[in-house]
Amino acid sequence: MHVRSIMTAVAATTLTMTLGTTLVTGPAHAAGGTRTLSGPATGDPDAYLTYVGCADLLAPAAAPASRINLGPYTAPLGRRSLGLVPSGAGSAAGPYTAFGSLAGLDASVAVAATGGSSGVSWVMAVTRTSPPGTAWRGRAAVSAPAGSWTTVSSAALAYDWSLVDLASGTTVDRVGSATPAQFAADHGDGTGFAVTGFGCDGKAFNLDAVRASGSTFDFEGVALTTSVAAGRQQAEPGQDVELTGRVTDASGRVTGDPLVLESRAPGGQWSPVGKPVLAGRDGVARAVVPVTETTEFRWHRPESQYADEGWSDSVTVTVEKPQEPPAQQPDQPGQPGEPGQQDQQDQQDQQDQQDQQPDQQPSEAPTPQ
């Protein structure tokens, strides 16, 4: 994630001010309302996150690293915020907002830093009292104590104002301290932009509930999708099956989030299978499990700093149990009064034995002479 540089905007507005025209055209308020972001990009040319020098608005500045995370503490909007990590001291990062009226400037940002953070707020405007090629520049130091969220409103800050030559960057005049509305009342209203940022001390901080150019920005989690696949969907009892899980973001990029495999008998309760599985170098989580009966599997993606928890669809591995041989039927006895099948067989065997024996006639006694 990257925070947009302000230098392109500054170069363009410097050119218009040098030519004596208005600093910026009226800011576009078409978006309006609360807009949920999953990173620093807003897609709005009149309201975006940028970085500037703490001592000099137009001096080179270093971009911070950014990430979405839970909290810290209780986020003003939703559950997450945008964390910014400066690359070093001397640069401030925060929202840029274009305005059509200095007197009506209404921009604010909520900031939290577990170690506290110091920053700066800049305002540049062209009014009826600023000669061609010059602009009024206001600077105010800001800070956020540790332990809670602090809301900083640009309209409530007292800025030290000076008239600067845009071609050389030199200070032409200084006119003291005043809020934007007070300054506009004394030196005329005008158009311009404001930047309020933190990290001048090099400490990490978080931003949320950014109100700028008619919109409110809420930083929340990234939308992720989890999918599941099985190495086989037909298995024998006790056979190993490989389950794979893949997590992708909205662009289809594999994120490699850790996953927990869950299983259940069809229609039963889901329960975890082992410990969380870390993704391999290809970003895919793998688990090999034995199956003894038909089982449904799915992957659970636990909640992370930058994404809500989620689940994949389920996949079913069917186990075909071997068929048992048919049971042997016992001999059926005959009906009452009738010989059974075994009795009939025994009688037939006896009859056959009798038929095979020779006839034995009784011997006759000899007739006496």
C-alpha cells in the first residue's frame, strides 16, 4: 500500500498561482457520505492521503509504509483503521483536502498512536490580498497523546500565516496567528488546500474517520475469498485424502493466509481438524487426512488484522464401504406331517443301499433218504 505524493498537486497549483489565477477549482463533492476504504487510495482528486515536510511544505518528504489493522483501542468508525509507519523523522502523512472557501474549511482526522505522535497542519490559499505569484501559507503544530483517539479539526487550529513567493519559496510577509475563518475575515476569502499529517517524530500512528471535501473515509478490512479442493472425492475406508486451500483478494492475488481445516459427517456439526495450516511458497495450504466414512471438508480463515474471518465452500469425500457376502440360508424344514428335505434325502440314501445288496433266500434242509 502506498500513500500518494502531494508534489504533483503542488506543482499544478503553484503554476496556477504564479499565473495569477485561482489556486484550484471548486472541490468536487459528488461522492459525499461515508466511503469505506481497504487502503490509502481514495480515488478522489480533491481528498486523498499524502505526505509533506514538517518544517517546509514544499521541501522533499519521505513516503510512509501503510497497512490496515484492528483498532488500536476502539476505532472511531468500524473496527479497523489505517496504520502508517514513517521511514524516519521529518515527514508528516495525512489527508489532503481541497476547499473552495477558506472561511468554510471543514476537514478533520482522527489519530491514535500507542507511543504518541507529533505532526503538522498546512493551509495554502489565494485571497484578494495575495498578489499574483504568491499565496498565503498557514502552519500549525499538532500532536496526539498515547492511550486514545484524538480528533484534529483544521477549522479549530490557529495557524501562523505568512505570504510566500511561489517561484522561489521565500517568505514575503508574516501576519501573525489566526484560525482559517479569522484569517479569511481579515484578508479575504479564497480557495486552496489543507494537509494535516502526523509522524514528524518518526513514530507509527493510525488514522480513521477522515473528513475531507464533503466525504468521510472509513478504513476497514480487505475482502478475501477462500476456496477448497480435494485430491480425490471417492476413497476407500482409511485412505488418505489431500485437501488444499487458497485465499485470494479482489484482484485474484493469492495472499497465503493461514487456514484451519474443518470436517463433519454430512449434516452434522463442523469441527476443526488439527492446528492452523500455513501456506506453502505458492500460497496454498495443504493437509492430508485419512477418511473412514463419507465426510464434508471446508477451510476456515481466522480473523486477521486486515480481513474478517471467512469460510470456503465445502467439498464431500465419499467412502464406499465394501459389500459383505450374502448370508447362507439354513435348510428349510418341511411342513407339519411331511418329511423335511433332509429326512427325504436320508430315506433315499437308505433305499439305495438296500437296492445294492443281493437277495438272500433261506437255505433248504436236505430231504432225508
